[in-house]
Amino acid sequence: MPQEVNRRTFLKGITLGAFGLGSVVAVGNLLEILTFPNGQKVALAKMVILADKSICSGCRVCEIVCANFNSGGRNSPSLSRIIMEKEIMGGDYQPKVCHQCADPPCLKVCPVTALQVDKQRGTYARIIDERACIGCQKCVEACKQYFRPSRPRYDAQKRRSVKCHLCFGDPQCVKYCPLGVLRVEKSDKGLMVGYPIIQED
Amino acid sequence: MKPQGGWVGKILRVDLTSGKISEQSTYDYVPKFMGGRGLGAKICWDEVPPEVGAFDPENRLILATGPLQGTLAPTSGRFMVLGKAPQTGPVESFCRSGVGGHFAPELKWAGYDAVIIQGKAPKPVYLWITDHKAEILDAARLWGLDTYQTQQMIWKLHGPKTRVMVIGRAGETKSRIACILTDTGDASGQGGFGGVMGSKNLKAIAVRGTGTVNVARPKDLMEITHHIQKLFSRKSLRSDPYQPEEKNFKYNIWGGEYGRGSLSLLPGELLDLCNNPSSGYSQTPDGCFACPVSCRSRVKGPDITPGVAFCAQSYMYLESMVHQPEKGYSKVTWQAAKLCDLYGINAYDLMAIIPWLSDCFREKLIKEEEVGLPMKEIGSWDFIHKLLHKMANREGIGDLLAEGGQRAAAKLGGKAEKLSRMYYPRAGKFAGYREHWVYLGGFPTGYAVPQLALMWVLDNRDALVSHSYISALWGAAFTVGQNALTAVPEKIIPVLKPVMKAAYGSAEAAEFVRPDGKNLNWKWAAPVVKRYHEHSLLKDCYVLCDILFPFLFNANTPDHVGDLTLESRIFSAVTGMEMKVEDSYKIGEMINTLERALAARDGRTRKDDNLYDIYFEKEDAGGRKYKREDLERAKSDYYRLMGWDVKTGTPTGPTLEKLGLKEVAEGLEKRGLIK
């Protein structure tokens, strides 16, 4: 177990040898691990939502189904983990999805390890453990450094942050999108997506 | 006991005269009056007596959402605008107008089920509503701007996620056919409520909400939503967003022949440009909030006004297609419709005004130099932009036309008035509305259907005959390989039978033509129209989409039977209050009677439920005619079914009391309208 693995990344159960900086190595059917120059190691997400904004109709079903499903029937786009950004006159509708970053800024700043990698469901999504979250909103701030609007959001009523967790492997926004703008990309090897590959959007 | 979900519980009341803003509980009215049209009718009954004119400060402008707005419920982006309508004429009376888009959910998230606006501001103002508070703000710098510019100014001030209901120049000059517009094309047109807003010196209503709407049974709502999505649409092909990925699937709009993106129905210059990827023009499907289909097109290009295309805008300036037949639906057609939106004029009424003007010119009733319009050039950009400019600013002939087509025609009188009857079917004191797509009496083309005539005489605006009942007829027509205008009744009736049995209780209801083929069958007119009214009242109270609900005709099953339980199932899931279909029809009946009582209080009687003579004179394509005595008999049947007085058409005391409208009965009694 290499010393530089930060406990916050919560990679318990993965015991691998030391890797070279910036290298990607696959060991058996274990997850690929990416090591960054700062020594951060996070298992890559095996699943991610992609959006093809060119045919988006801006109906906001994705937002509202997310809130309905994940916030116990509280229908509100301010609780949804996918965010519709619209430029009405220009006719530019963009569903902003959580990229499940390879090097997630949100995960690194969490002071209480509430942000974890969802290995239980096999999606390896970056999720927030509601029981552990203290509502400090550091993840919201961290994401905002790279992506606007910030993908983790603050649920003021419950005083916790919420973020996309891929709905336990069956993203409801993808299922309910009437046009097929959203789709799921899966890979057992893990996907190199989000930060640092996408620096901002 | 308060419902567990749906309504957010507060109604915002704004008195523009005093600047006082107050709140009241929605539960004073709901769940009895549901929301939308029912809620608005009740408020109008309580607060807008017949003495109040549409442009009086005491008139109420009511923006009413229903229990489903702001939730996942499919097509829940809609809400209703209600009040005393300036367009209804010659007597102004209660009317409603539905709006789609994204304003309604924003209002619910801001914490209000409805907004009641009364009084008149001393100077131009706009209303800013956000998370449980509202402010009246100065609109001196917005007054005079077009609808797009106003919205852009407000977005700069309050953020781009703000949704705005705004009037243009036509509303400011109190045109009786001014609309209230939101985003790039969704508008509350019928009724002329833009003029009401203008009379109150209110330029815009801006809303931004970050709150929540609770749903009682979120899992049930997701199930029913998924079910409805599967009924109406499929995901799009990646190569062509207008085609469903599942082969042979038909989007269930108007029986299956229409679907995603309305511009694709309009061949011509603009569509060609949009289909050419290198042209810089494009069209993409555009949806109202939570819509499973997205029937509209979002169109943009380097030298056109961007915006959303759907029926009103698409068909407003058909003359341009006659003027330049080689171009078809051209940039001029599009720009004319968009100019209409920028000025905030109701495009539906222009669809009557322009051909009527053309008729008058042909009959030499108006002269070019008199009206100051290039009448020979009808169909050109020159003509339409001059006409719209005059109408919006009330200059010259525009001043007359801004009163609405039917009022303008009545003022000219004589032959000009007679010519206008071609476009405005309802006679009597409560007319003023143009035909809504479906031609009555079989002309200029099409077939006479008794149900449609009865719908037209009974409604308090244009009967929305292009939706609901007619969707089944059109669906059947498409099924036998014909279109809405060419279908032969004998061919579509067999297809209709199971559909009508499910919807109206009897397969016989499908036979709108007698077996001899020579006469119309009026037997089922009254019961079908009663159920049709219940359907449309309920849809406007939950506030769901006109096009998708009620779901009568399924284009994708062999028997084509729709599902009428969808609306009440959504309602049950959202509010947690179990609603049976049969019970919901009783609510529809009650609100229908309430609306009739409102009209009766304004002076409407059986005499006002009538059509002009020409509708009884012409034959339809099958050689059949409406007969006046048949219509009168059907009216009596309808009044009897509803429990209204057959002589006057006014709801009777016992009926009102049975429906739980005791205060309405007392009000009518006080005015001597019932004994």
C-alpha cells in the first residue's frame, strides 16, 4: 500500500503496488488506477452520462425526474443533479451533466470523506454519503473552480450537498429523456472523463 | 386535511392601484375547484361582476396554475390566463387562454399557485416574483420595447433563468387581440388579455423560483410518466431528430400523422434552408416543460428572428405562400409571424383578418388609398409589416383592426360584416373568435360534423374543436390513408366505433352521418359534447396539454382505443388524493356549469348560442347541411343533460345546489336570472 494514497479517496479494498507517476495500469479485473503527479489516486468511473446537446429540446424532464427520484418527491430543478442551461434567444440548450471526473475536485476537498466512490453498485460514480455529509459545501465550491454551474448542489432543507450518483446504475434522466439526448457510456476498464481531461465547460 | 402534494398553498394578490401585495391560501378554493380554469372561474365569480368592463381597473387578470405544475407530470408546463376578456364581443365576458412553455413551473417553484392582478398602476410597472415575495418595479425603460427586447432587459436584471410573461406594443395600446408572450413564442392569445395587462399599465410579469413542489407518491408519478411517454413518443433517431428510433411508431398527436417539430410539416424555402447544414439555418425540436413529444421547432438563422414555430405562427401568413408559390413556406411567412410576436398580437385572429381584408378588397368595399396598405400585394412583406405596424400602434385602419376582426367588421357593417362571418361562426352577443382550424359546415372544404357545431355554439371563446374529439376523427382518417380534409365519413366511422365506445360510452356515437349518407346524425351530439366539455374542463384544471389530452385515439394499436384514465392517475399520484375517472367528470360538469353561470350573469342566453345563417346554407363535400332545427334540438338536449333551463340556457337552482355551488345559485337569484 503506497504511502501517498490519501485516505480521503477511500480506496479501501484496493491493494495495488506502487505505480509510476501518471501511469495507467490494469491488474486482472481490478479497476484501473490513475496516479497523478500530486499522488492522488481515485478509481475511474465505469459509467458516465453523455449529452448530445444538438438535439436537446429543452423540456427539462431530465432535471425534474432527477429531483423527483432522488429527493423524495420534492420536485425542483434546484435539487436536480443535472442542470439545464438555456440561452433562449440563441436557441442553445445544454444539459450539464456530472462528468464523474477522473480526478474529482469535489472528492478531494471533502473534509469528512462523505464523498466516496460507489463501488458497491459497480458504477464507481463519485457519490455523497448523506449520513456523513456535514453540509460545508466545499465540494460545491471546488467543482465551481472548473465547471459552471457546479454539479454538486446544496439542499438547503436537508443541509447537505447532493450530486449525481448515476441513480445506482440506472440514470433516470437517461431513461426519461424523451428525445434521446442523454446516453450512458460504460466501460469495465474505467473511463477517462471529466477533470483533468475536460478542464471546464 | 391538506393534500400531501401538488398545490404549493398560496395565491399572490397584487393591487396595482395601491401597490399592496398580499397572499391568500389556495385551500380556500382547492381541491374543490382544482386549479387553472376552475380556480379562475371561481375567483371571477366572486370578484368580477358584469358591471366591470375588461379594461376597467377592477377587472382581474388571473394567472392560474393547477396541481400538476412544477412536477414531473407530462405536459405540466401549461397554465391558464383568465379574467374578463376584451376580445369577446360585443359583450365582454369571462374567458380563458392556455399558455405553454416554462413560466408555470417557475411560478410554482416561487411559491404561488396563482397570481391575481387588480387595479391600475399610475405609471408603467412590471411585477417581479421570486421565492415567496413579489415587488412592483418601475418599467419606464421597458415601455415601448418589443416582447423580445423586454425579456432580454429583464434577463439582464434578474438572470437568464427568469421566465417572463410580457406584452408588446399591441398590449400597450389596449388592442383587443393582444397576446401575452413568454420566451420566443408561447403566448396567451385568445381573449386578448395582453390588452388587459396594458390597461393596468403592467408591462411584464417576471418569475424566478428555487423552491419545490411536493409530490405525494413520487414512484407512482414516475411510473405513470414513463407509461405516458411510451404512449406518445419514442426517443429520436440520432440522424434525424424528427423520426422515432422505433420503426413505424407514430407520435400520438392528432391521431398519429403529426409529430416532433412542426416546421417539418411546412415545406418551402425555410425548411430547405434548415435542412441544409451549410446554410447557417437550423431547426431543432423544442419542448414545453416536461413534454414527452416536443411538437414545436426552434428555428434560427443569420437573417431571421429566432424563435419557436408552432401552429399559430406557422399558419398565420399563408397568403405569402400564395403570393410566392415557388417558395412555399418562406422567410417572409416566418418573419411575418415573428413580427406578430414582437408586437404581441394574437396570430389566430390575423388568420381571419388578413383573408377578410382581402375579400373586402376584392369586393371593392375598401380602397388601397383609404386603408394605406398595398392591398394588391397581400402576401408580401411590404403588406404585412405595414399592417402589423398600424395595428400595433393603432394608426389609421389599424385602429379599427386592433379591435379584433369581428368588431371591426361590425363597425364597417353591411357586406363587409357578412363576409367576416365566413371566419367568425358564432352569432349573438358572445362572439369574437375565429374558427380554430376545423372548418364548420363543410366549407371551404371538409365535412360537416354535428358535434363540432354544437361545441361552437356553446363555448365562451373559440371552441377548441381542433383538439380532443376531432383528434379521433383525424386519427381515423389517417388510418384509412386519407387526411383531415379529404376523409369520407363512411370510411372512418368503422374505425371510430371502438374509440367512441371507450370515450363516449357507445359505438353508435361514431355515426355522425346517417346510414343514408344524405343527412347528419344529431342524436349523439349532446352527450358527446357534454363529455367533451368535461374532458376539456378537467384538462384545463389539472392544466395539461390540449394536444395530448384527453387521449382518445391511439395510432399504434390495432383497435386505436385511447386511455381516458391518464389524467386522473397523474392527479392521484401528485396530490395523493385518489381520483376516479367518474368522479373527475363530476368536477368537470360542476366547473362547466359555473362557467355557464358566469356567462349567464353577463347576459348570455339561449339566443346567444347560435351560428350565422351561412353555416346552415352551404352543403359540405358530401352534400349534407346543418339544419337549424336540428341544432336547436341538440341544444335543448344538452341543456337538459347539464340540468340547465332549456328556455334560457341558464343553470337552474337545484342543479347548482346539487353541484355544491350554492353561492352561485344565490347570486343568480339576486339578479333575477333564476327563480
